[in-house]
Amino acid sequence: MQDPSAIELRLPDESDDSLRALVEEAIRKADELPPHHRALANWARTEPRLGQAVCEVIYRLDRGTLRVATRNQESLSTAPDLLGSDSATHIAPERWLVHGWIQSAINLYFPLAQLETYRAGELEFFDKIPPKRDLASAGIRVVPPGIVRYGAHVEKGCVVMPGYVNIGARVGTGSMVDTWATVGSCAQVGKGVHLSGGVGLGGVLEPAGARPVIIEDGAFIGSRCVVVEGVLVEEEAVLGAGVVLTASTPIIDVTGANEVVHKGRVPARSVVVAGVRPRRFPAGEYLLPCALIIGQRSESTDRKTSLNAALRDFSVSA
Ligand SMILES: CC(C)(COP(=O)(O)OP(=O)(O)OC[C@H]1O[C@@H](n2cnc3c(N)ncnc32)[C@H](O)[C@@H]1OP(=O)(O)O)[C@@H](O)C(=O)NCCC(=O)NCCS
């Protein structure tokens, strides 16, 4: 099996800025080629340094020294909603910055990587991106058949039950990816987050700069929730079981005298449950799904969402 982190495949001495310049050059070269040549990574054959730059970006994503989106430390939870933002590269402009060149590097990596057979006992796989290695030294517990792909970063002290963490994704320390939960490419999950069984966080690689799903520190995402299309779930928010959030889903705060509608963003510490609302169409009135903010996180919510520490503790100090 090839080792995608082999030093001869990469450019370990380049700064992040110089990697960015090389990746941008690779993007230009790839764009100049007809699509079938792009898929063969011809740009990397003629200029191996560009291919090495792409591999170095994936290595740094894997090690966690680069990430697809970064939090602006100066921002507060007063960020505006996604829809209505006129920038394609920001989630709630002051709050998160998306690094489109890193998403492009992931896209460029696929044609570079070799298809190979991987084996786990009697099981066989045929793919380009191997599973992450050295889990014990990284301090991550991965329960079979959970998979963290090379190029995703899972911080020390996380538990990945039989779920899936895709390339470019990031999971913060002390978080749990429970059984059949999937963290899509580039999705950003904060510290101490619980992704309950069957949660689906959407992935995004294109267009470059497109907003990934972001789940901030301390959030609890209930069983079988789906969060897609760059929705931002702010700190310590709670999504009740089965909530589906797309960028179009009205997230309606019903706790005051008048409803307040958010789109693309769940405000910090909100408790959100699945709802429906009437919508009139030419054929008549129908009930469409929505999400309802029914309150703020309280002690009772915490009791219902608190996790059994014994299940998570595996003697790794985060
Ligand atoms: C959202 C949740 C945490 C409850 O939050 P809470 O702040 O404790 O809310 P409460 O139970 O006090 O409920 C407040 C009101 O909202 C209603 N409500 C709460 N959760 C609801 C839900 N998921 N759907 C519909 N209504 C809900 C309650 O019936 C209650 O109404 P009432 O005052 O008329 O009785 C809980 O419903 C939930 O979904 N938990 C996630 C469970 C899960 O996925 N576990 C993962 C295991 S791996």
C-alpha cells in the first residue's frame, strides 16, 4: 500500500503561503486542459513540484496544521445569517473564513492518487485514499468498522464509533462521532461535540470557497439529524433527533411573542426540534418541514444530552 505521507511525494519545507501559490498555479494549469486530461493529472506530470504541493496540503490537513475553514477569534455570536451574505467565501462574515484554495487542492489530489486494494482481514477495498494511520499515537479511538480517511484531522481524545470522517474534515478534541454518523468532506466539527447515531453532515469540495457545514464547540446533534449546504450550528446548540437543516430550511425561533426566522444558522445554545409549517401552492395548502427553536439549553436539556463518560474515556488526556 502506498504511503501518501512519504516525504518524497511532498514539499515539507514550503510555507503555507508558498504552497498556496503553487496550488493556485496547479489550478490554472488544470483549468487549461480539456476535462479528460485534467482527470489524468497531466499538469502534475509536466511539473512534479505542483503535484508535490498538492500532496503536502493533504498531509498538513491530515496532521491538522492546515484546515479548510478557520474561526475568526474576534467574532462574537452576533454574526448575520448565511443567506443575505454577499460573500461566497465567508460563513457569517466575521465568524468563519473558508480557504477555497485548500478545497481545490483536495480536488486536485484525487487524480494524483493511485487506485489500490486495501485489506482489513477478509474485507477488501479498492480506493485512492487510504484510511488514517497511527491512531494510537494520535490518541484517537476508532471502533471497527469506523473509518477516518487520510487527509481528515481528528484531534486527540475523540471517539469514532463505526462512522465515517471524510477527507478535509476536522473533528475537535473530545468529540464523539457515534455509530453511522458521517462527517462529509471539509465539514468542521468543534471540540466536545456529540454527533449522535446516524447523523449526516454534508460535504463540500466545489465550488472552491463554498461553505462547509460547521458545528461549533459543545453542540449536541441528535440521532439521525441531517445538516447540509454550509449550515452553521453555533456553540452549545442542541438539535433534537431527526432535525434536517439545509440552507433553505426556515429555523424559526418561537420563544418570543413574534417568530424570528433564521436561515443557514442556528444561534448559540438554541434547542431546535423538527417542525412543519403550512405553505400555500396552486394545488392547495401543504405542510413543509421547518426547524423550531423552542428554547435555550437548560439543565434539563443537558441531562437529556449528557453522555456516559465511561463510554468515552479511554485514558487519553486531551
Ligand atoms: C431536544 C431534546 C434534547 C429536548 O430538549 P429540552 O430542552 O429538554 O426540551 P423539553 O423536553 O423540556 O421539551 C420542551 C417542549 O418541547 C417539546 N419537545 C422537546 N423535544 C421535542 C422533539 N424532539 N420533538 C417535538 N417536540 C419536542 C416537548 O414535548 C416539550 O413540550 P411541553 O412543554 O408541552 O411538554 C430532545 O427532544 C431530543 O431530541 N434529544 C436528542 C436525543 C438523541 O438523539 N439522543 C442521541 C442518542 S445516541
